[in-house]
Amino acid sequence: MKSFAVHAGAMFDGFTLSGSVTVHIRGERIARVDRSGTVPDDGSQVIDLGSDSCLLPGLIDTHTHLAFDAGPDPVAALAGTSDEDLLVRMRAAARSALQAGVTTVRDLGDRSYLSLSLVEEFARAPERGPEILAAGPPLTTPRGHCHFFGGEVEGIAALRAAVRERHAKGCSVIKIMASGGNMTPGSIPPHASQYRLADLRAVVDEAHRLGLPVAAHAHGVDSIKDALEAGVDSLEHVSFLTADGGSEPDPALVQAIVESDTYASLTLGMDPNVPFVPPPAMAAHVQTILNAFRALNEAGAKVVIGSDAGIGPAKPHDVLPYGVGDLARLGVEHLDALRSVTSLAARLCGVEGRKGRITAGADADLLVTAGDPVQDPAALLDVRAVFRAGVRVR
């Protein structure tokens, strides 16, 4: 079993920042963390990444779509691609995320359960891609948002059966479209609810009985309320849209989110070099949505970042690090912004202790940057090294 050490000038361990550190790795896991500040001289292999480097846990993207190609029309591209070719493209998308230091992704919607093929492939050779926590085809109403993934289902009995099917196939999370969305021609608008409260409760009950978390796509205020009452584990997007457009969030609803066990998975992170044209339903309300994100953080909600990578040209699969800077610009303390993509995201995703932190026994998924991302989140974009399961991949 291969053993070596990584030395850096500083470390964010998923919780706090500290000084010079040496992390000892044995096989796929962290064996020991030495904060003495000295570089070992006992003859062991040491990768010294410089006094200006910072060592972090590999980042966790709580919402991505490896099946989308980040092109101008990802839905049409998906429809025109065979499963065989789509798997090749998904593999490349996963590799792109890994190269950016994103070592775990929660894939919240694919076709034909293709992401599970990558789960198995990367389990055998983890250096090929991030760990994938797959949802499979998201649950949606007939002809509803993202129906093209193949997850159309209605009725409580059928919804429960769909949850059981995903559990049996090996999915790590259940995704349900509680509201409409922007990418599906002919579906209901994003502010409108797709499922009743009773439907959402049935899905959550069945998923939790089987030990699976539930992520609810929820743009509309009513869908947010229902998903929260149903007990979902994460609210995806949380845009607070109404029939009249954007809505300043109801303080009582924000407080209910804060007091619940539910996480707010905020859609952030865009490539600044690519012009961003929001969907018409969102264009006039971008600032209102950002204000809602700010309100959730200020009230103390459990905030993580889901990039929604793949949905357009400004959302390539390596875009998550930009989201940390976006969150910081909304007033989030830089340490908290980093926690949102490491230790806090790991807790939501059910991989706490193994991912999102640097400690003995954790997976040796590591990101090394030049500069201090606590002082300047843009340092996350200056990648010096990436390790996946103890293998240096960059």
C-alpha cells in the first residue's frame, strides 16, 4: 500500500484555517495530520507544494448534471445523443470537475441511470473521476420539468415504487421536481407546483425509510413551503418565485427553513468569461433571487452550493469554485463559504467524516491552491494539485 505525505504552507481542514501542515496518506485515506510545521526528513516521500500553498478537502458540488453538455441547448443535445455516447460525455464532464478540485458531486438528474455506471467505474479506479452520489432520473410529473430524463411518475403508490426502484439500483439520493422549471419546453412555469404536499410526503417517507435523502427542485414559494413541510433534506434553487415573478422571501418561511433540518442548496457559480443570459422567467428577478439567498444566510440557514453545472455555456462542469466567490459577495464569511462546499456539504450528502474534512481516517481527496482562499476565494481557481483517493490527478 502506497504511503506518502503532502506538505503545504497552510490548511483549511473543512472547519478552520491553520498554519503549515503535513498530511500523511496511506492508500486511499489520510493516516495522520502533522501541524508541527516541519517537513519530515525521515526518508519518506514528501510532496512539498510550497510555503504559499493552502491544503483543503476536495470540494463537494451538491447539484450537478453530468448528462448536460454545458452547450447552448443541452436538452436538444441530450435528445440527439445515444446512451453510449452520452456516457462518454458524462465521463469527460466528471473528469473536468475533478481537475478543478471537485472530488465529490451529487448528480441530480441523468438518463437511463447512466451515472451509476460511472459510480461503479470510479469505485474501481477513483483517480478517473470524482465520487458520484447519483439520483438517477428525477421524479417528475407526466410531461413535467425534465421529463426527458425518463422519470415521469404520478400517484402516491407509483411515487413510492419509484423511490424503491432507485434504492434497489444503488442511487444515493432521490430527486423530485416539486415545481416547474426553465429548461423543459411545454412544462408548467417554475413558480408553479408539480406535486401535492401528500405526494412529497410519500416520497420523503419512503426514501427516509430506505435511508436515502431527498432533494427537491423548488423555485416557487408554494413548492418551497410544501417541500419543507414534507421534510425534504435539501431545497434546490430556493428562488421564492410567484405568479407575479420574484418575491422577497417571507421572513416566517425563511425562519422555518432555518429551524428545520433542511439545507438550502443555492444555485451559484458561473464562468465569468462566458456571457450569461438567464431564462426569460428569471431574467427580471435575478437580484430578487440573490436577495433571497442573502436573507437565508443572514438568518442562519444551512447553506450549501449546487452549481447546476451543465445547464448552459456559463455552467461548465468545473464551475463550482466560482460559486464560493459568489457566496462571499453575498455577505457570507469566507470561512463559511468554504465550509459550504466541504464539511457542510458532506453532512448534507451523507458522507460526513469521510469527505469534506482533513483528518485521520478521511478519504485522501485533497485540493491544494496557490494563495489563501480564506482571504481570497479566487485562490480556489489557482490549483496547484488535486488528489483523489490518494492519487495525484493534477
